[in-house]
Amino acid sequence: MAAKVISAERVNADAVKSAQADLEKFLESASSILEGKREQLQLAWCCIVAGGHLLIEDLPGMGKTTMVKTIAKLLNIPWKRIQCTSDMLPADITGGSVYDQGSKEFVFIKGPIFSNLVMADELNRASPKSQSAFLQAMEENAVTVDGQTYDLAKPFIVIATQNSLDSAGTNPLPESQLDRFSMSLSLGLPTRDIEKKLLVSQSRSDLLEVISPISSIGRLIELRKVARDIFVGEQVADYILDVMEWLRARAHGISHRTALSLTACSRAWALGLGRSYVTPSDVQAVALSVLIHRITPKDSYESATSKALIVTALQSVEVDS
């Protein structure tokens, strides 16, 4: 069967306009909790609408957990938190079989991964064995325990936080897991004016208690469907592939999944701006967040940082006219 080709004309204009309004409501509400982080919040929204998983990396105390709580509250998504530790076992994440005295049988008890949104807090503090418990879930929306496969909730979203790798007690995430995160974000320190405001105003925890949801799971499913139909022309597809090829010649970690994630997130970004088609500027807007956690410069480019390579790729690759 031939692949489905979407044209810009086939995308419902009202649905696109409604999605843009949704994003604005989300940003307005979320910015009351996380001031000065509008770009990161917009990228997070795009990642979720694109159907991806999100990695937030920063030093402790930068608001990573607050960001996840804000997203869950505003989008009205049931969520569970997994606090990752060095002594955590995979069963602490997926669940396991427990012998039931009454039925004389083993009964599967679901772990915290059985939720629509899972916050894996400080994921890189877990052992590699426990980290791997997320791999199948993030790729297949399912987990296998004792030879039995169990489907996860739909939609299923993992938002993981990790501390900087030079922090004590951390284990680097493997490439296979990093590649499953559609985007990686860093919040960074607030500006002096915003930090001063945080010192004298109501606490973020108190503000989280009073903000109201602006969406629902059903609405998220609708937004994802609209995002999938956003038009990607051959010119934009060639631009994405040219960027991929430029980076592959200079860095490791650019898989086919990377190109798919970049395309999906570009669609969601265009949707948030109220457009039914993707432009190269949409690709450029999300590229750093989609690529930064995936790539490692090759030996001949080891003097360059991953960020520098991505920025240079976006500047060097021309858009076909």
C-alpha cells in the first residue's frame, strides 16, 4: 500500500487555530509558575504533542520537578513519580508477580510505570539495570515481566529529569535510552529580577495548588492527530536529511529515529504557531533540543561541542529553493 501523503490543504484550518489557542493558554498559565521559561515550556508542549518523551537535565534546584508537575496539572494527565535511586530494582518500576494466598496463584501487581505520564526523577541515579526497565516502555508502550507482556496507558509519556553527569552518584544514560527521548531541555538559572520576585512572592507549590487544568487526555489525543497531519514538503524533508547527513559525517548518534523525532517535533512547533505546514525555520527552532542529547562528536571533531556542531550544521546546510 502506498504511503499516505498529507497536503497542507487537507489539514483542518479550525483545528490548527484551536491548537494555537491551546498552546497560548498553556504558556500563559505555566509561565505564572515558571517565569522566564516560555521557550522551554513551548518546546515541552511540542514534544508531548509530537508523541515524544522529554528529558530535563540541570543542576538540582532549578525547577525540573516543578516543570513536570505544572505540565501534568495543566494538561490534566494522570501521573506517577518514580524517585530513582542507586538501589532501585526494575520491579520497583514495572511491578512484579506476588503470590496470593487466597487464590494460590501468582498475581501481577502493576508498578508506577502504569500511568499516562511517568516522571522518572533523577533517572541517572538509577543503576543501568533499572534504567533499562524504561526501554521497552518508551519504544513499544508495553512492558514484559516474567514472560508476559502488558500494555501501558495511552497516551504514555515519560518525562525524566537528570542531574549533570559530574554530580556525585550518577550513571550516564546509554545511547539507546537517550535516543528514545524526543527532546532534551535545560532550565538554567532565572534572571536576577525573576529570582528576586521568587524570593518575595507566593511559593511555586502554593501556586500549583490553585491553577486549573486547561486540557484533558482526550484533547491531547486530538492535538496529536492534528500534528501528525501537518504538511511536510519535499523541500523540508530534504533539508532535514541534509542536516542529518552533515552531522553523521562529524558525530555519532544520529539514528533514523532522530530524523523521525525532528520531523514530528517540527510539525508540532508549526502547529503551535498556527500553521498547517512545516518550514525550515520550524526545524531550526526544535533542532537543538531534539539533537543535543543524542550526538557525540567524532574523534576528528572532538574539540567541538555537540551544541556547536548542531548550530554549525543549521547555519551551513542550505535550503533548496
